[in-house]
Amino acid sequence: MSMEDFEDYEGLNNPTNEGIGQKGLSEAQRNYLCEVTPSERDWLYMDYEHKADTIYNMELRIDEMELTTDQIPQEYFEYKSDLKQLEQFQNVECIDNCVQVADYVYRSGIAERYMEGDVETRKAIAQDYFNAIKGCMELEPDVPLTFCDMPEGTLGGYSPRTNSIELNSNYLEHADPRGLFKTIVHESEHAFQHKCVDNPLGCNVSPEVIAEWKYNMEHYKPASVYGMEAYRNQPIEKDAFDVEKYVFAQVDKLKNLRD
């Protein structure tokens, strides 16, 4: 599974002014707004640059038409919020690509094959999924993914010492792959963080954020010592949890559109 698998997307649907029924606008005005207002499906499949361009063009059209707040398409507010969430991340293009990979495993039937497969089949699918996520995160090709016995409730982790990701083999006993797929995204983001700290000039992350990540790595707060709240709110964990949350919120939106 690679990024080339996503080339089957056929592009934007024909524009429609369905849902654009703002107060006091004529049919011609609604059509004019529709020209720069994509459907939710089209928006979700856009990459970051196209999303930013879309918001820019919508804002130009809104200003040109001198619209009041209740005349502005609801889609504008929803898309603007979605873009703001994406822009909280340092590696926006990487996260955008992760959404495409995670969505692909569901819309292509790979997730169903995982559910119906035996442990070896599930392990192979997990490895293919990780390889695709690894490519999205621009990690080194030799970063390995392994499954091993861990205590119940332990999901897995990234080891900076070995530059590897280890996951609880208990995952493979469960038919639903969602938790496994989320954890792979989470731990891959940790691998990305360490890559940036080790080679700041080799990644597009601000020096301030890299310094914050580096300090946190040197003063890490395990949940067993500091409690769950402190653990989840420290910079590197908050970032990783936010990434997995964003990716699968987008996947859920796309799935709901298909259902």
C-alpha cells in the first residue's frame, strides 16, 4: 500500500449550491458563492495547500459580495475551523497524508480483511499500514515495527534508543483494527519528534517547538509517576494524541459520507 494507491480519486464533484441558502441572496448570488465552495467530500480529500487556497478564495468572494454573517456559507466556518485544527501541527503535509492512508484502509476493504484474517494476516496488514504511515511521516525506511508480549492495557511505545516501535501483540487478537491503527499513528509521531530533535535542520519544525520537545524528552513524565493528566498534557504526548485524534476524526467524517 503506497501513496500511489490514492490516485483513483477522480477530483472535485460538479459544483452545487445545495445547502447554500443564506438569507437575502438571489439564486445568482448563491451560484456565485458556490463556485468557490466545495462539497464536504471534496474538502476532505483536498491536500493542505488546496484547503488553504480554498479558504483564501472563499474569503475573497465573501469580501467582494460584502456578505453579512448570516449570509456567509456555513461551510466556510466549518472548513476554516478544520484548517485551523490542521495548522496546529508542525508537519501539516505529513498529517494530511496520514488521513489519506487511514481512510484508504477503510474505503478499500483492507480493514475488513484485517477483521476477517488470522493473526499472521493481521500482522502483515499492520506492517503495510505502518510502512505507508512511515512514508507520510518521512521517517527513515529502516524504522521497524514489532509485536511483543506486554502487560494488559499497555498499547506500545517508541524507543529512541533502538529507533523502533513496539506494539502489544494482544492487539492482533482483536478483530477491530481501529485501536491498532491509531496507536501506529501516535507512535509514528513520536518517531517524527525524535527525528526532528536529532536533526533539526532536516525537518520543517520551528526551533521553539523542537526545543520544547527536547526538554520534554529529557524531563519526561510517566503516567505511573505523575498521573494520567500530567502524562497526556506534556508537549510530546499532547502532540501525538492530538495527531491521532485529528487523523481519525477526519476518517470518521469520510466514513459517514460513504455510509
